[in-house]
Amino acid sequence: MGAIADFLGGPDVVIAIVKVVVAFAALLVATLLTIWFERKVIADMQARIGPNRWGPFGVLQTVADGIKLFFKEDVRPRYADRWTYGLAPVMAAVPSFLAFAVIPFGDHVTVGGERVDFIVSDLNIGVLFFLAAGSIGVYGVVLAGWASGSKYPLLGGIRSSAQLISYEIALGLSLVPIVLVTNSLSTVDIVAAQAGSVGNVDLFDGTFLQGVSELFEVIPNWYIWSQWPAFLLFMIAGIAETNRAPFDLPEAETELIAGFHTEYSGIRFALFFLGEYIHVVVISAMAVTLFFGGWNGPIVDEFLPWIWPVGWFLVKTIAFVYLFIWLRATLPRLRYDRLMWLGWKRLIPASLLWIMVTAVVNVNPEGVDEQTLRSIRLAVFGALFLLVLFVVAKGDPRLKQVVTPERPRSRRAQKQGVKSGSS
Amino acid sequence: MPEGYFGSYVTIGVFAVVGLVLVFGTLALTRLLRPNVPTRAKTLTYESGIDPIGTGWAQANVRYYVFALLFVIFDVEAVFLFPWATVFEDLGTQAFVEMVIFIGVLALALLYAIKKRVLEWL
């Protein structure tokens, strides 16, 4: 109990509360701006104007929409499970907020002799916490579908729970290699490991290509260079986790009306919406943290030295939010069997394989000289790379089948077909 | 920043509490602002514009069950992989070989599931 008393008595608690409040304010503003940004960018890609009435460039449109939703009636279907129906949006929105707690969005600043780090909480299991918070969000979707007492939400809820748990495995496994090379689950340690430049690779030293070696001193030491397969896996699984195109099957409007949130209206619908957009921001921020050096940036000026890392972090995160929007505007939705195929037969084996490759490259057995080790690593790496190339090039055999339209069948055959056909 | 193991979790707790207060506060506030006039037509569930037929329970494909089982297996695998990855450098070659065998066995299980065609949809 002494620890609690110490904590509550010291200046720490003030700092903690200030950080929490700032983080929430930033997240809410980020959500408002992300929704506006998405509408503007997609409008631009579709040669439209987009929102342009409220505020400069329509930036206050989301605020107006939010206020409208505040005054809308909250209709609850008659056969809905009262409490579960009411709590499901909360279950979807709050965990998205929580995941942001472990993302370092800047270096640190000293205020009145107290060091304040730009992270809500540097958990020693930060990466795991991020995954855990994301998984709780699945409950919101499943319970909303189950509790609505309606057919389409139920179908959508079950379907999306299968999707989310499938891609959650790939998401978790794609982060193992990062932990393996950093030897830490703390996001702060992961960002610190990516500081500076790649450094002199002494690959071309003493030759006329010495200049190429020096070139590596300006390339930032981000994990994207060595861990790009993990990054690809993380991004694909991450987009699937946010329920966004091309993985927006949970709310596939052409098949399921609006999926799990068909029966939701007013403020509870707004909570689902809020949760989704915060999730987009958080996945973007996590991609930046894990693979693109977090708040590390090329320029840190003497003038307000703490604001530059925050700026770099923001620039990189916005780039990823743009990627999310771009993909939504570009890609068509996956069919459900293709989605499961991609998740289970490609992403999960690929992430397991990449964990093994990273482990082989980083293991240091005793009693083996450096030269042999390097050759073995190169051989293993090359063999696996060729294997991956082979698998990717082979693709799904069903894609290569020539599909010929069926001949019109006789009436009797059609009747029999109804019985044997799957639903 | 509260220091140490304890402090970092207290901050997370504060964060979670503020989040819950924010969400429930919003819900309570809108309760005061919004109208509440449930009528029969409004509380019917949506079914493409016609009155719903039967109950809200639709049949779900049994295949979902297999995916749920497999999910448990691989999620538990991930739980074992994270601690191993964290102390990878200290444990050295023996732990590496053991983990190769562990992942190999589970990869075999996945291969078996693929060959048994339980992961086929449709």
C-alpha cells in the first residue's frame, strides 16, 4: 500500500492525469480529422468535392454530424438483449482508446525538474497490451451482432468474429520477429532500437565503391529494411482488424445490410464509428512505432527540441492513415472464402516462416566460427526466400481455372440441384 | 510518469477509467437530449423493408466451429512465442532448437488441417 500512497502523494499523479487527458483530447480530435480527411481524399479520388460547408474546407463537417447523432433517438429493437445490446458499442470503442496508451508519440520534455515522457504508459509488455486491447474490441462486434435479436446482425457478427480471430493470429505472429530482434516487448525500447542510421556497412570499404558505404550512414536504422515481410503481414492483418476495405466483410452492405451494427442508431452507432476510426489511427501509429522508427526523424532543431519528434511521429502516422484511405478507395471487397484462404493458408504460414527466418539469422551458437555461421545463415535465408517466391508464384490453383458458364439445365435437374446445393 | 512496474499499470488503469467515464458520460448526456418514442414499427428488426419473419436466430455454418478451435491452438502458440522471443538472446541455441520443433509440430497440424480440407470454405 505504501506504493499507492507514494504515487498519489507525488507529482507523478498530476503528470499521469495530464497525459491521459491530453491523449484523449488528441485521439478525439484525430478521429474528427481522420473522418474529414477520409471523405475529402476519397472525394478527390472520385473527382468530387466532398464536404465543404462547415468550417474551412468542410473541416467541421464531422463535428456537425456528431452533434446530430447526439440528438437522435436511440432505437432498441424489441427482441434485443437489453444490457448486452447497450454495452456492445462501449466494448468496441474503449479498447481502441486503450491501445493508444502504449504508443510513444514523442521523446520527452522536462517540466519543473520532472521528466515527462511522451507516452501514456511505458508498459514492459507494451506490444502484448496492444494486441490484447485489439482482441477485446472483437467482443464489441460479436456481442452487437448477437444481442440485436435480428438476422442480418447475427450473420454479420458470426462472420466477422471468424474473420477477426483469423487475422488476429497473423497480427500477433507478425510482431514476434520484432520482439525477437529487440529482445524487449516495450514499445519505447523498440523505438530506441531504431534510432540513428544504418551505419557504415563496411561492405565496399577499400574499393572504388567506398561512397556507397557512406551512403548507408544517412539511411535511418528502421526495422522496415530488415523486417519488411513482417511489416507486410502486420499491415494486411491490421487492416483486417480494423474492419476496413478490402476486409470490410463484417459490414458488407451488399450482402448483410450493415452487418453487426444494422440495428444501431444514434449515439451507439456513433460509438462503433468512433471505435473504428480510432483503431485506424492506432494501427497506423503502431506501424510507425514498430517499423518506421517511431518519433525518430532526420531533423531535430534547437528551437523547441521536444516538438520535432512529435511532428515526425504525426507526419508518419498521417501517411499511414492516408494509405488506409487510399486502399479503401482502390480495392474491391474480398469474397469470404478468399479472405479465409488468405488468412489461414498464406498469412499464418508466412508469419511462422518469417519467425523462423529471423530466429535463424539472429541465433549465436557457441563454438562455430563466424565465417561458417554467415554461410549457413545465407544458405538458409536463400533457401527460404526461394521457397516463398515459389509459393507466391504458384498462387491459388483455383484462380487459374478457366471458369466456363454452366449450360442452362433442364427443370428437373434444377429441382434436384436445390437439394444438393450448399447455402 | 509514475516510475516502475506498479506506476505504469496505475496509469493504464487511469486511462481505462477516463475512457469508460467519457463513453458512459456521453451516453448519459444523450439520454437527456434525445427523444425516446418507441413505437411498434420502430422496434421491429430490419429485414429489407418487410416485417421480419420468424425469430432473429439465423442458422450459422458449422465451419465457424473448426476455425474457432484452430484459433485457440494458434493463439496459445503466440502466447508461448512472445516470452521466448523476449529472452531469445539469453537462452541461446538450445531454446532455438526447441522452438523450431514446437513451431514445426504446430505447422504440421496446420498442414494436416489444410490437407483434410477443413479450411476450405464452400
